[in-house]
Amino acid sequence: MKRQGGFTLIELVVVIVILGILAVTAAPRFLNLQGDARASALEGLKGAINGASGIVYGKSAVEGEEALASTNTPAPATENILTNFGYPTVADLPEAVSGLADEWEIMTGVTVTNVPGATRTYGFVTTAAAGWAFDANDAENATGCYVIYVEAADENTPAYSRAVTRGC
């Protein structure tokens, strides 16, 4: 009788099942697509904030209000957006950025160190109905997944936003 070499059908099926189990458990760790999607969304929000802030500053400069603090009387405003040295104030930023109030959440109780001045921190909306199910406050405090907007400190220090994505 001639002996044949190679795998039997049962051995082949067992190997395929083991490889399938390994792929299902290991692939999410290597791909991490959800974290990349969150980080990209935050970078997009940062870009939207910077773009809107620049547009408001340009309009303020045309109106000659780029050197006025928000505490001046009458308060400087561009297109009904209260400005501080030409840039939107923290309170009026949602008026400048379309969709900011609906799609993003202001993170309360957040302490961001080493950031002077009036700030506002934005994270994902926490309701699943809005499309994102993500605990925004936990993201900043525990892992770091947020966007922060800092008002202009004076006419030589512009407003800026920063995306922190280390924990997304």
C-alpha cells in the first residue's frame, strides 16, 4: 500500500478555525479604526474652529475692531458674534462654527493644565442617537481625546484651538 503525505481534511479545518479565531481577536488591536476615526473627527473640528475664527477675525479687522477687548463698551461684535481682540469669544464660538452646538458637547468639569485664559473644551456628543456614543468627560480626564479653544489674550496673542488625540 502506498502511503500519501500531507494534511487530512480534519487537520485543515482545525487550522482554518484556529486562524479565524486569532484573526477575530487580534485584528481589532492592530487596526484600531475607531480610535483613528475619533482622532480624525477631532482634527476636523479643530480645523473648523480655526477656519471660522480666522474668518471672524478678518471681518473684525475690516470693521476696525481687531484691537478691542470683549469688555469694551459697546462690545465689539461681528455678524452678532461677540469678539475678543477680533476672535470669537468662548461663549459665541458656536455662533461662528456651523453645527458646533448640535454635534459636539461642551465638556464640563474639565481641568486642562498649562492653558492660560478663557477656554472651552469640546468632545463627542454622549448620546448614541446623535451618532457618537462616547463619554466626553471621561475622555479628557482619563485618556485625552478632546479639542480645546483658547480666547485671544491680547491683540498680539491670537485665539487658537488644539486637538488632543492621544487617548482616542
